Amino acid sequence: MIADRALNSYSNTAINELDVVGYCDFGFAIGEVAATIPRISSSKLDLRSSKLDEVIRAFAKVIDGNDITTTKLLKSFRCHLELLKKGGAALCIVAKDLEANIHKVESFYKKNPTGCKTLASLLELESESGIHEGNVLQDPSAAVGLLWLRRSLAFQCHLFEALLPSVGQHPKDSAYEAYNRHLAPNHGWMLRTVFPASLSQMPERHVFISTFGEVEIEELDEEEETKVVRKLRALISTLQPLLAVWKDEFIRLDLEDTRRV
């Protein structure tokens, strides 16, 4: 399964690339494959109180056993939204889209928190209400909000991964590449005009690194850059298995709406 491969990839990446020490107690298993999320040493990542640090911590707690916990997922996205808002004009439209979709999920969740404890139970409860026609999702709805939150997060994960090498594409080009892969296939002509126009405002890589690391550009030396890149790598490695499990749930419940909007 996609989730199985992602979990194995996550474990190897975290251990080999992040130089983690020790393990935490919150592990999870998908099918017959079990994985334990490595605990990142605070001395390695310099985890204190930056927005990026908070996002890493929040998303690392979302999966509980085989389930995605709804409250923790929503909390993570609220935290992540604050990080995106620091990205400036280039990520403004991404942040606004994210906030609108968070609201769609929260609106349904608040009606029945007990019945919506996990992502799977939330989706099943909404589907049982008859609001959707198979994988043709009603909008607004929690399912359509979650569908686009996942796609947006996949786009961002791709973009962040492109920021890791010190020499590579300009973030603008990386953003176009990520957009064409994760969002454009389901966007109509209007959104395929608006989004790329916004992404064209992507700043240079060092500006992104300093912004997400909350480090002044003039203080962004090699040591500081290494710290921020390590944190971004930790975030990517945390998000990849989550996205795989998330997509598997949509496919299992036949809610993967592939129409253009």
C-alpha cells in the first residue's frame, strides 16, 4: 500500500538524514507494517518556540495507532496556517484557501465531536447523511474541505522539499512544479490562472529559509541555514506518511473527487 511505503520511507529518512536520537512512544501501524516515529533531539533541531517548530510538533501527534485524530489534525492546520501567513504574498492565496477549507471541516466536526473523533469516522458519518453522490462531493462539506487540505499540504510538502538543497531551482520554479503536480489537475481555468500568478511572487531561497526559520537575513549563516533545513526535512518526513494514510482513507470510502473546480 501507499501508506506502507511512506511509513518505511519516513523511518529511513528520519534516521539516516536527520541524525535523530532515541524514539518516542507514539508509534503507528498500517496493515502488517509497524513504524515508530523517531523523536527528534531538541538539541539537533533547536526546537524552541518558532512557528516551524510548533508545526513539526503538532503534526507528529496527529496519527494515533491506525487513525488520524480529527482534533489534532485541525489543531495542526491552525498552527500551520500561521506558518504560511509568514510566507508573504506568494503564499497568501494558499493560506486563504487553507483557512476556508479548515472552516468547512470544523463546522461539521462541531456538530458531533464524538462521532467525528477520527478522520475515518468523520467521513463515514458525513457520507451516511446522504449529502454526497458517491465520489461527487457536496461543497461546502467536511469531505471536500479535507480533500483540498490534503492536496494543499502535498503541494507545500513538494515545495519545501525543493528548498532543501542549497543549489537548485528558484523557489518560483519549484512552486510551479509542485502546483502542476498536486493542484493544477483538479483546478479549472480560473484557478489555473490565479494560483500561478500568485506563485510568481516567490522570493529567493534564502528569504524563504530566513522567514520560516525566523532568522534575520543578515544572520542567516551556514549554521543557521543548516538548522532550518533540518527542521524542514523533519516536517516533510512527518507529513509524507500522514498524506499517504489520508489518501488511502478517501480511496477506501470512494470519496476521491477528481473533478475540476
